[in-house]
Amino acid sequence: MKYILPKHTYYLDAISYFFMLAQIVILLLYWKELDGRVPIHFNLLGSPDGYGSKYVLWILPIVSILLFAGLKSFRFIKFNRYLAKFDKQLSMKLYKLYCSWTSLVSALTLFFFFILLYASIQIQPLEKIPSYIIIVYFGGLILSVIVYGIIESSCKKKYMNSKQKRVAR
């Protein structure tokens, strides 16, 4: 079966690729300028509250790549689960919804990781990450989970109702 996704998923995936690459590029550009000790953790107010070796900063690009690859691979697992439970048309609709959601979560998270990495490198002039970035990231993440859950359950409910009507006839 051919997987045809909405265009916005490709755009969101391109944004994710950009932020994965940008994390690596920014680390390479600033590597020699970094002190041996850099901020590696920030509290909810955006102030650094943990410090470590500059080598620890490589964890963010590595986690970004693994997260993106993981979310992409879950797409196929999810589609096969949908096919096992629903007809082809609903399975494809739910699959497209899931792909859109994972692309959005991936782009949001990789952007957030890029901001964290940049802040860790540039912390002296910034002193802290603007708190609106943290609020926007976590708010967007929570909102996307809620909207995804509502839409998915609505699609499933409509399918079950139409299935019951067909059986009743």
C-alpha cells in the first residue's frame, strides 16, 4: 500500500531535519570558544541550574536524531495496528492524522532542543532562556496531544457508529 501523507507533514519533517543539522553546525562553529564547563540544565524559569562538560552538549543532537527516527518508525507500527482494527479508509485517515501529529511533535521538540543548545553556548549574554519559549513548547506539546486524542477518538466513534448502523439494517 502506498503511503500518501499530507504536504504539511513533509514541511514539518523538513523543519525537523533543519534543526537536527543546525544543532550539529552550531556546536561545530562554537566548539573552540566553549569553556570546559557549560550550562546543561535549565529550570522552569529558564535559568541554568546544572553545569557540565562541553562534551555533554552532544547529547542533544544525538537525542534529536534518535527521537526523530523513533517517531518516524512508530508511524508504520501504528498503521499496521489501525489496519488490524479498522477498514482501509479509516486506517489511512488515522494514519495521516498520526503522521501529522508526530511530525508536529518532532518539529516542536527539535526546535526546543536547538534553543536549549544555543542557550547553553550563549548563556553569558542571555543569562537565561526566555520563559515564553518554555511555555510555548510545553503548551504546544500538551495542546497537540489533546487535539490529537480528540480527533482520533472522534474518527473511531464515527466508524463504530456507522458499523453498528450497518449491522442493525
